[in-house]
Amino acid sequence: MKVRIGAAAVAVAALAGVALVPAGLSALQGPPPQVCEEPDRAVTLYGVKLSERRYGYGLTPTTASIPGPTLEMIEGECLAVTLVNESDRRMSIHAHGVDYTVASDGTALNSSCVRPGRSRTYVFQSHQAGSRVDGSVRPGSAGYWHYHDHCMGGPHGTAGINSGVFGAFIVRRPGDSLPDRDPFVVFMGPGSRINMKKAPNTPIFRAREGERIEFAVIGHGNQFHTFHLHGHRWADNRTGLLGDLEDPVALIDNRTVGPADSFGFQVIAGEGVGPGAWMYHCHVQGHSDAGMTGLLMVDAPDGGTTEAGRRALMRWKRHEGHV
Amino acid sequence: MKVRIGAAAVAVAALAGVALVPAGLSALQGPPPQVCEEPDRAVTLYGVKLSERRYGYGLTPTTASIPGPTLEMIEGECLAVTLVNESDRRMSIHAHGVDYTVASDGTALNSSCVRPGRSRTYVFQSHQAGSRVDGSVRPGSAGYWHYHDHCMGGPHGTAGINSGVFGAFIVRRPGDSLPDRDPFVVFMGPGSRINMKKAPNTPIFRAREGERIEFAVIGHGNQFHTFHLHGHRWADNRTGLLGDLEDPVALIDNRTVGPADSFGFQVIAGEGVGPGAWMYHCHVQGHSDAGMTGLLMVDAPDGGTTEAGRRALMRWKRHEGHV
Amino acid sequence: MKVRIGAAAVAVAALAGVALVPAGLSALQGPPPQVCEEPDRAVTLYGVKLSERRYGYGLTPTTASIPGPTLEMIEGECLAVTLVNESDRRMSIHAHGVDYTVASDGTALNSSCVRPGRSRTYVFQSHQAGSRVDGSVRPGSAGYWHYHDHCMGGPHGTAGINSGVFGAFIVRRPGDSLPDRDPFVVFMGPGSRINMKKAPNTPIFRAREGERIEFAVIGHGNQFHTFHLHGHRWADNRTGLLGDLEDPVALIDNRTVGPADSFGFQVIAGEGVGPGAWMYHCHVQGHSDAGMTGLLMVDAPDGGTTEAGRRALMRWKRHEGHV
């Protein structure tokens, strides 16, 4: 399990002292158990008020960010995430894709919110695909998922989501190819924003031509968006990669992203198209015009920026005057 | 072919006296034929006015409901559905997914609406996948489909759809696994409603841990929604199930549902996550806050409700104050 | 490579005199190269002002249309498209799906717009799937793509898109089955329009029962739509066709289409359902009621129109009174 924040991979302390209710406890009485008794790893996230209208998760109280740290797991791992709520509002962690009992649902319905000044440990298990007794296949947990508040301001965490309290959660299958750089995380919404920013303050992701790069794209809020990337395409499946030359899946470069939809893909930066400034943007015209656009800067293999790329970067702020 | 309404499977009378135009009739002249001459089964649906603003389909005039009865077929069957319009407005049945000639299109364009006090028999055929003469594959009919009015209030049945005149239509491939309970049917919209209700009056689906359960999710109206289920995930394909351990399809727990989009899936209730109150909801924040949320109550394998589940149920009405 | 406009396939002049920067030029300095040095084919598109609020692409200055000519390629081909801007506004060509360097990005960001009275050659390469050095699969270019202006009225070409400056771009894999008729192109949006028209002025596509027909469906603008076709279904993959009898992909007859989303499929006209007037329409009720609907007229195999089809055609204008 790796926890990443921004461009820096962060070592995670081994688990110590997380109180877990044994899973063997009767399901009918007593508090609900967690999904695993001995998590493989533990991480602490701090819930922080960043400004009057922004909240976020951070690996320390002073490094909270929007989006929060990207969580990564390999199928089979169990992760304990302790939320220390240093903010002034009720918060939680609700995870998509992974296994958790109602004790880690992160909802008021299941009494798993965290009041200001308190903390709570959420336990998330992942598992590999396997065969059930009846012969059917139990799917594995791998996917481009996400986690977010589900408690602030109401039963669905709308105030938390609107404030930036979310992050990507990537679960890999053993043997999945790894990207050469930290995943590029793109939250579309809430509002006509990318990672709560408008161009030209949206992320400029950088890579060298030929590197294997990875996008994780997640929707949030009330709007529907479409994610488009210039010069690159991906397969519409779990990884964005084809399994073989005859794979019948559709190749796409544009995809509808509704609230809490998430997907991801790996591509080779500049493959067949070369280096330069490649836009990614919401293709809802009113949204891109309002600032839902950013850059994938592909430099030359030696790390140098091309002349065309340099000029495009100079144009960028003037090009996208959403300040 | 099974016809289900609510939780009760209903036996369907064998076909008697449905007048069908022979398919061999010249296509160029005379009234259009139906898609099969001798349907395997016949069912009568009554079109009923339920209240000033609600209409519905029912297996009897007094049991009409929203959604209407869930129709089920096995690929290869042919079903005759007679609509007896006991309401005060023009109605029809337009089916998705199955085969029908223009005589059963259920549209004013093809003269297949039913005036108040009249009746009409619609004939729907399903078929298994097979090879065409040119070697290409003709897909089978299996899918999570739906049927709805296409005549009330205009050429597209908007008044009918807005009044609740719709139901699920599930076609299975021979050999498909069957759920242990009647399918859980979730119509998202019209409006920010589930099955025309707002929480806490939306469906609470019940199952025991370990049971194979099935959701059919269908959109209608003007809005786009996303369907999210807590604690459970499914494959983004025809059945929600993986064919084998290496299947490259994406696993999802959230999906965009546009008007008339439909999909379904089977999961094992509580698999790997245990019993309790698992929310399902639209993840468009304004929609869930307005009441587009419901519960999947997973009890223990012996049928007992867990302490945590019992408490969540007590919280439910207070939790979702949309009355 | 074929270029089609309307129902007529148009022969394309062999390339002559297109100045291309050698791809071997240093990526770090000088103008960016194009994606291929010697395109297999060349076509000229004229950018034309059609009316106060409509612009379009045409193979000649007097035949510009909305949508513009459908471009088609077989994987492996390289196409040079010269845009001669005879309009009074800045225009470009931005292509989806195919390979192009930043020199052919068609954006102001990458200095590839065309001012009124000027011209510019965009170079688009397609490629077959193949294996990368690391053993992973590089997907081929085949898909139902599109091209559109990205310069008129702002950095995202919103004024161009809203004026009709777009066309379909179909790339086929060698061996893909070809349709018996020119592809039926359906642009959903901008606004509640199909190909910038409202019913009854939307396209009436004609085919004979048993013909292999092809739809290419593309979204544009600010709205989300769903595409529904009566009496026909397709697989939710690259081609709409199943690869084999056990293919687990979902069969659909309704699909969400967000801005710049695109997909296509082939079906056999009237297969299993017979001839007649089959509606296609946006299933967002307010959009279909506002005129986002059209007809697939399936005639008998001998080309004769059925009596039912003839009557439906007579009803069509009265049925859809959006003039």
C-alpha cells in the first residue's frame, strides 16, 4: 500500500494500536465488527478547515490539500485510515470500491461520522478475484475509486464534497503495470472546477515523451461533465489498456463523468503524437469556457521542453483568462 | 416467462384468443403483422388512473402500481401483453430491448396507442444469439430493459412517463443465474424521485447475507442521475458478473443513468462486508439531499436483523426528512 | 480513405504539394513536425458562413453542410486535410481519436487556428493495434470519432460548435464489415437539436429490410442527451457487434451522449422486426418533445414502402409539429 500526496510518495507507518472489533463477533448483537482484524497498514488523515469555504484531508494537519492524498492498495491488502477531525464541522470518510462493514460506512445512518476534535478509524479491505462455491466469479477490488466525506452539512456530505473533502483511491491487481509518475488526479466538480480550481490555476501535469502515465478522473457535485484529453486515447475498461490485439472494447478520448463516477487509464505520454502542450478539459462547452481545462505537458525524452511547448505554456495564462 | 408484481410472482394465464396477423402477410400491403403468430404466454395489464397526478399499470384494475409489474422472459419466448386502458387518457406500451413490429411500437406514429375504454395486444418476441448467413453474430435479447407509455400527452408519452406509467422488463439468457429474491427495481426519475417517491418513503429492499440479489436500474424524465450502492460493486457489462478471473471489464459502484438508460446486476448481499443498512442513492448531491435515497437492508443469514441494522432503521426516517 | 458528404461518396484527389515538416526534426527546436511526412490522401475542406448563425465545412465552398463531410480512414492511413477558411471568423479542425502532433491540434493554444482568408493543412495519422516493447498492447485507431472547430469565439471553439462546424470521422480496422449505405450521422446538440434541426426537419434515414446500416452518434454543446432507436439494439463496444455468441458485453438500445462523446454501431435494418417507420430520438423527454427526433424508414427488401410505413410518413409532420 502506498499513500501519495501531490508528487511525493509518503512512507506509511506500520499499524499500531488500532482497536478493531473481532470479525467473529455475533453479527446480531453488539457493535458491528470491522472488515479485518489486523490491517496491513495504517494511515492517519487530518480533517482540516483550509479557508472559509474550503476543507480538506491531509497526512498532517498543515499539509491538507484538495484533493486529499491519493490512497493506493494492492488487492488483498487491508488498510486502516484514522480520521482526526481538526476542523469545526462533522466529517467522515466514505470509500468507494473497497470492502468495509457498516462500522466504516462513514455515514450518519451508520453512526460513523467524526465530530470536531474527535477521531475514528475506518478499515478498508481489498481482495483478489476468486471463485465462489457456486462456481460464479467474485470480482476483485481493483479499480480507480475515491473516498470522500459523507457527513458534513447533512446525511450525504454535500457540504463536505462542495468544500473539497475528497481524494482518489486506487486499487491495483497484482501484476498491473505501474505508472512512471504519480497518478494525475482530476476531480471534475463540484461546480465548473477541476480540483476546485479554474484555469489557469488548474493542474499542469508534466511527463516526458515515452513515459507511462496514469489519470484518475472522478466526478462530484451536481453537474455532469465529459473528460477529454487531446492527442491520447484509452480503452473503456478497468485499466484503459487492451488485453490483446483483438479486444472488442471501444477506444475513447472523451467520457461522460457524472457525480461520483470514476475511471482511470494509463497511456504512453506523446505516443505517436510527440511532445507539447496537450489540453485536457471538460467538453461541456460552457464548462470549458468557465475554466474546466488544464494541461498535460509532454516534454522531450531527455526532459527538455520543446519550443512549441514553451510557447504554448507562455500562451496558457492569456489563453485561459479565468482568474 | 414470469410476470412479477411487487414481491409476489404471479402465474400467467396461457394465451387464449389473441388475434395476431400472420407474419407471412405481404409486408407491402394491409395492416402490419405481429412479430410472432403464437405467443408462448399472454398477460393483461390494466392502465389505471391512481390519483390526480399518478397513473400506472396493474395485473388487475385494483392493483396498479408504480412501477408496474416486472415482466421477465427467457430468450426465445414470445409474450403477448394486452393493455386494457381503464384510465381517462390515451396510453400504450412501448418496450425496450425485445423484438416487435410497428404494430406493437406503442406510438401514435405507428397507430398503436390505446384510447380510454379500449384495449390492444402488443406482441414482444425475444431470441437467442445466433450466427447470420454472413458469419456475423446476431445478438440475443437478454438485458435489463423496461417498458413505458409512449402516447399520453404527446408523441413521446411524456405525460405518461411523468405520471409513473413504466415497469422493468428483464430478459434472461438460458443458463443465466437467477436471483434468490424478486428483482429490486429502481426507477430514477422522473424528477428527483425513486419509483416516484422521496425518502423515507422510497423502497427498503430486504435480503439475508449471502443471498444472490438483483437490481434493475432505469432512468426516466429530464434529469441525469448516478446510481450508487454502498458496500457492493458490480461489473459494467450485461449481467454485472465476471465471466472469468481475467475479465478486463471495469468494476463499478456508481453509474450515470440518463433518461431510458437501463442496466442491472446481481450481487451477493453483504459479501465480504456483512449485514446492516446499506444505502443506495443518486450521487448527484442535490438529488440525494432532495430524497433520492433508499436502503438495502441485509439481515443475518438466519434472518435476524443486527443490532446495528435495527438502529440504522430507527434513524432512517429522522436521517432522511423528506416528507 | 473515403470522404463522404451526404449520400454521395466523393473521390479524393491524391496528395499534391502539402508542405510537411519532416518528423525527424529535433523536437526541441523549430516548428513542430506533422505526424507523417507523406500522407496517403489529401482533402480540402472549406470553412463557410452559411447564414447569420450557421457555419459549416464543405468539400467545395458552395456545398458546405451541417454536419460536414464524413471522413473515413482505414487504420494505417495518413490523411492531410487542408482547411480553406472562406468565412469571416477564425476556424480550425480539431480531430478526435486519430494521431496528430501539436501542429495539427487545431487550437489557439498550439497556434493552429486559421484566420479568415487563410488556409492550413492538418495531418491525421491512424494506426493498427500492435505490441509495445514492454509487451503491452498499443490500441489501434479504429472508432466512431469526429472533428470540429476549436477556435471560433474563444479557446474552445464554442461559437464554432454552436454554429454547426463539425463532422463525423470514422476509422475502421482492416476487415471491419462495411455498411451497405453511407453512415447515418446523428449529432445530438448543440441545443435540443439533431444535426442543428428540429423535427420534422431532422434526417429521415432510408434503408431496405436486411441491409447492414451504420449509425454514428456524436454529442456537442452544453446538454446531455440519450440516443434511443426503436426496434433495434446494439452491443456497447467498439462496433456495436458481438464477437462471439458468449460475449458478455451489454446489449443496449439507449445510451447517454455527453458533449463530444461519440459512438457508432451497425445493425441489420428491420432484423426480426420488419419494415416500417422506426423513430430514433433523444429520450430526455423535454428534448424529444422539443424536436430531437427523427426516422429510420425501413422499406421492404424490394425497395417498396409498406402501407404502414407510408401512413406513418404521412403522420410524421403532424406528429412532430416543431416548425
